[in-house]
Amino acid sequence: MLRTREVRDRALFDLDDGPVTPSNRADLTATTRLLNVLLASLLVSSLQYDQHAVAVPAPSARPLADFLRACAEHDRDSGRLLAARIRDLGATGDHDPQHLSARSRIAFRAFPDGDATAVVTQNLVGVRILVQTLQEAVRWVGADDPTTRRLLERLLEDKEDQAGRLSAQAAHQQAATAHPGARRGT
């Protein structure tokens, strides 16, 4: 345990580093690179959700479209949290559209015909990729940067919840496809 004098001395060291103190043992370059991969993945995911919300046929698919729009907004909010953490660690979140697809773990795919089953399946695959990526990130960060780990754990919990809701939506879409008389897209 550090004594009061040691804590004060460490806090005075590199004041320009803001919240990053010498007790943060993370490799900041590697951590910000990882966070930028996650940021790109969330931004691509949000764009895909928006695209799919517009593509599903209305009005029968309005609940699905609303759900996809909410997912897109949630991903943008999560991206803002990651960008803020990247800034706290002394770097800048890379929002450059030219770099997003190269860094993203999510492959953007559009369905111009509005195939609701394909839309839901594609987004479920995407969210499951993010769940796996976040799990790996949490394990990698470990105890070296508790603040980043807690952020990643919160994002992971949100993505797992989203995966559960998309999985239920996929089951609903499959049932609607199996029973053509059922309402399409809801």
C-alpha cells in the first residue's frame, strides 16, 4: 500500500497526463489502438443498423426498423464513450471514414431488398463478433487499467443484452418465414 507522501509525489508527476497516473500499468499505445478498433466496429455497426432500418419494408416492419434505429443510436453512444476514454489516455479517437472499414471487426453488408430475416441475421452476427471482441479486450486489459476495463465490461454487458434481443428477433423472423400468413418484419 502506498503512503500518503508517495501518492502525492506520484500525482504530481506528469500533470499533463490528466487521469493517467503512474499507477496505470497499461501499454497506452496498444490500449488506444484496441479502443480505436472497437470504436470503428461500433461506428460501422451503427451505420449498418441505420441502413437496415431504412431498408426493411414498411409499415409491417416498423417495430423492427425502430429497434434497429435504437441499436444504431446505442452504438453511437458507446462509440462516444470509447472516444472519450481514448482522449483520457492521451490519444484521439479515429472517426475518419476512410479508415473505419479497415479497422472494424464488423463487415458492413446492405440488403437493398429489405429481407428482414437476412437483416436480423447479419446484425446478430455483428453483435456476436462485438461480444467476442469485447470479451477478449476485457481479458487483455485485465487489472492494468481498471477504468478502461470497467468501460469495456459495461459495453460488453450492453452488447450481450442486444445479442439476446436480436436472437429473439431472429427466431421471430424465422417463424414468420415458416408461416407465410404471419405478419412480415415484426
